[in-house]
Amino acid sequence: MSDRLVLVINSGSSSLKFQLVDPDSGAARAGGTVEQIGEPSSPVADHEAALRRAFEMLNDEGIDLQHCGLAAVGHRVVHGGNHFHRPTLLDDEVIGELDQLSPLAPLHNPPAVQGIEVARKLLPGVPHIAVFDTAFFHHLPAAAATYAIDRELAEAWQIRRYGFHGTSHEYVSGQAADFLGIPLAELNQIVLHLGNGASASAVAGGRPVETSMGLTPLEGLVMGTRSGDIDAGVFSYLWRTAKMDVGEIESMLNKRSGVLGLAGERDFRRLRELIESGDAAAKLAYDVFIHRLRKYIGAYLAVLGHTDVVTFTAGIGEHDAAVRRDALAGFGELGIVLDEGRNSARTSGARLISGDESRIAVLVVPTNEELAIARDCVSLL
């Protein structure tokens, strides 16, 4: 076990996830989640109480953060704007800049800043480092990053496609190369991060050339509670006709849309049960999810021109064989053939699920964003 550990913190509006990681071995010493922050019936009044509760949970595991070899605290920050695209040492000036980015990610950056401020107060003796979800996609080709809107307006307000889940996409694409025993620089990949939040990326030679999320994490694939791609005219239509204000529309698209909005359920295990019981709304929600996913896979095959590997990751991608099967059904002429036995096998770890005759390899690779963040922190130190 290494004598340098990194405490990785992912601070949300109502929950705080933490993990103590050994970046050398990849092992997680301990971790957990503190939920219901600030809710009326919760004993966890705010983020400071949440972090103190996390420390208590670590103490219960026999871990004293003051004497365990803590090298850094790594903070997941969703949006880095145009400026932040590398692991960044946090000080008062940087935190102020992150706070100013809140309009770009109003649901994500403010609680991240709160978590950073509390963690610096409670753990003042170690460096605190921000790692950004958008970093991997910072150098997207201009044609992929640019929205076709008024150029001066876009420049003035930092409007571009930033992409998200970058830590996962970068980690998984590297792990896929390692699994195949082929240098990352020689591989063209499609990475499908499918969880409650879902995103796709096209990665050529280790560098992303396309991704599904945009200015915010709302764009792209259908997700657990987010709509994904939608005609921008829906905003003005609902404002004019339904008399909904911007906040109501934004909340609906982020929290009451996607699979939940269509079926009333976002857990894919429960969704499968509803489909098997004959629930038409659940079946439609699943079909819409798969249809959008197939569109992106097809588009990225075209963007890459030549594709070597398609990789599924995150909760749904790693564990739902039916989603993987349906997403790639009928892609044989495009070079993708699943092996049903490999796809259905309940095994853990990175694995090949394509048939021997498949020109394009299909993998399942577990993501590990906490380890990736910990290693980014150590690389900066």
C-alpha cells in the first residue's frame, strides 16, 4: 500500500460522495455517500456537516485523515469553462473563478464550490486540486465544438460544446487500449458512458474528436432524468403557450424528462420489469433511449471513418446486456457482431463481448473516475 493517498470528493447539491484512493495500486481504501444534505428532515444540515459525517465514516473504518499519508484532496468539478482544462491547485483566486462559471453549470458548480470551501477549511494542511469533467474535451476540433449561432455572441458568453464525463471517457479509452494490447495512439474508439447521465465520445488516437454533451450536460443521449437532444424551439413554445418560465422549463428538462419523464421510472432494472408486464410507456421509453443511442453510434462510425473498438461503461453500460445487444443489433454490415454468450455472461472486469468474426472489437470496461482523479492529482503534485 502506498504511503500517499488521495481523498476524492464529488460534492452535489444534496449528496456528497467520497473515496480514499491509493493512486499507485488503484485500490480504494474506503468510501461512501452522505445523502439528503439540507433536506428538512435530514440531520445533515449543510456541506460542512456532510463532510464531517464522511470523516466519521472513515474513522469507523479505522482511517484518520491526519495520519494516513494523505497527499491531496481531489475535487470533481463539472464545468471548467474555456480556461480550466488541466488539474488545478485550488486557492482563493481559482475558487472565485469557479464560482463565476456557475451560470454555465448552475446545477453542478455551486455545490462543488461549497464542497471545496468546506474541505479546505476542515483539511487545511494538504493541497486541494480540482479535476474538470470538461477537460478531456477542451481541444475538440473547432467543427465539433462550435455551435452555428452568432459568432460574437458565442465568444462573449463562452458558448461552445464543452463535453462532460471527460474523466471517464479518458480513463476508459486508455483501459481499452491496455486490454487490447494496442497503443492508444493507434486506436479509433467509440466510448459509451451509460448511466443515469449518459454520453458518447469518438476518440481518435487518444484524442476526442466528438462528444454528445454540449454547453451543459443536457445535450445528447436520452438519460435517466434529462431529455438529451431537443429542438431549441421547445423553450420558446413552452414559454409562450404553457406560460412556463425559464427555471420551470430548465427543471423539467433536467429533472423530469428522459426515461423518467416517459415512463415514470429511471432504474433500468425496474424499467425491464415494467416492459415485461406489458407497460407501453416503459417500452416506449426504452425504445427512445435505444434509438438515440444507435443514432450516435452510427454518426461516430462515420466521423471516425475507421473504428477499431466500441466500449460500454458506467452502470447501464457495464451491467445491462440487453441494452448492449439492442444498441448494436443489425450493425453486422458495419463491422460489429456481438457474441451473445460473451455479452450475457455475468463477469466483472474488462471483457470482450464481440464475436471472433467482428471486425470492430466490442468491450465492456468498468470506469473508475475516482482513480482517474486521484492520479491526475498526483501528476500535478
